[in-house]
Amino acid sequence: MDLSNRTVLVVGGTSGIGRELARRFAAAGSTVAVGGRSPEALAELAREGFGTFRTDVTDTASVASFREAVLARYPGLDTVVTMSGVMLLEDLRDPAHFEAAETTIDTNLLGTIRVIDAFTPHLIRRGTGTFVTVTSGIAFLPFPPMPSYAASKAAVHAYSEALRAQLDGTGVGVVELVPPAVATAGQEKVNPHALPLDDFATEVMHLLAQDPTPHEILVKGVLMHRWAERDGTYDDLVARRSQALATLPGRAG
């Protein structure tokens, strides 16, 4: 992937990994726009020179109007990054968890599908372009306190595989970014092994620039998650990660 001359839209790029990748694409020479919900964050990014658009990926009408606004300003759009996501704890012994599950699936999975559906006709008409979907190491090695998050990211992985197959021959590629825990959005407070954001982004951009670009962008820190089943470490790692269930509200003691 030539990172120096693209027109990139990062949906969910107002914070964390998405914002850093937006800045990296811009630094490499690409034109970058960002979509998100936070007016304050969008205003800050606009001051940095990014095109900014407000959207809610859980609202089909919002995504449709967002698409029209983006394509009116950036008719040469060729790269769409689907970063929007939430991470919520759930105690499956408590039926009240369903609200968190619903929010997670609507944002992480259905939100991704809404964005892809919105821009697929445009990219196919161009005959070239790239979707970058975002999953997680947790898609391949669940973190039991976040069951719907794991399920949503596993679903986005499967959806990405199917999307790649269905778009074969159109000139539109699908690249799946698989982050491990990265030191952003509070991850650094709960996981001392979280990768520094700067190191993660540097490795991601290096992998994206490879020719050909890999179907999955796997930084070194996520390989143990991605290949746990293949390597025979899956059961032991899930058991270790299950110890975190004791931290759920109502389970302590």
C-alpha cells in the first residue's frame, strides 16, 4: 500500500488508535478525513488540518448522510478505515448485561457493516480502493470479562474474510488490522503489558507499506493471541485470562 498519496477516511478516529493512525497517514503524505461522534475531538482534529465529519455508526440515517458529506468533499476517497468500537465489561450471571451486549454488537459489528455498506458502491465504481477493518487479539483469544466484545470482534474477522472474497476482482481490497492491548483509552491502567501507542502505530504503518500488503496486520505483540489455537496455548491462556472474572462487580470476595 502506497501510504503517501491516498485519500483516507478513518471512521471512529477521534481518539486512541484511530486518531494516531489518522495522524500517521497524514504524515506519510495522504489526505485524511475523520468521522466520529465527539464534537470537541472533531474540532481539535479540524484545527490540525483534518477534514472532520460527525456521525453515529449505530444510526443508519446518520451513516447515510455522513457518506454523502464525505464523498461531496472527497470524491477521490480510496481508503476507509472502520475504527468505531466500544469495550464493555459484562457479568453473564446478571441478565442486566444484555444492554451492554446490545450496545457492543450494534457499535462494533453492525456499525462496521453500516460503514462498509455505505462506501462499497463508491469504491467498486472507482475500481480500486481498500477497506481496513479493525478487530482485536481478543477476537482470537477471548477475554472472558468482555464476552460480547470478543464475539463482536470475532464476527468482524469472519465478515472481513467474506467481504474480501466477495470483492475479489473488483479492485477493492480488504485489510484486517488486529491490535493487541495498546496503551490508550485507559488500557495502560489495567494492563501493564499494553503496547505503547507510538510503537504500535509505527509497526502498523510498516506492515501496511509492505508489498503486497498482508491480509491481516499482525504486530508482534498480537501473534500469541492470533495463533494460540495453532500453537497449543489457547486453553492455558484462556484459563489465565479468566482469572480477571474475579474483578467483575459483585464477584469480589
